[in-house]
Amino acid sequence: MKNIIIIVQIIISIALISAILLQARGTGLGAAWGGGGESYRSKRGVEKILFYLTIILAVLFFITSFVSSVI
């Protein structure tokens, strides 16, 4: 059982890393120093799906980490 959880956690972590790296680059750390914040835009289409997918994958990663530590 523990091996299955570890394999699932590895798959989720690879998917989470991919989802984070696929997000737009202009919304990251550059806005903290005054760059990239000239206009307000809302997330639409694939960008919105990718945003929600990142949140879901992060929650699943947390749950599998918790279950792995309990077992």
C-alpha cells in the first residue's frame, strides 16, 4: 500500500511541476519589483484551467503526503 502511495505521489509531483512551469511567465516574481503590473487581466481559457489544475494537484499532493506519513 505504501509503495502505491509513493508512486502516486511521484506522478502528482511531476504533474504539479509541469503545471507550474507551463503558467505565464509575466505574472511571477517580476511584478514584485514593479514590472509586469501595468494592466489587469483575468484568466481565461487554458490559463484558467491550468490555474485550477495547479491548485487541485497541490491539494492532492498534500493529501498523499499526509496519508503517507500516517501509514
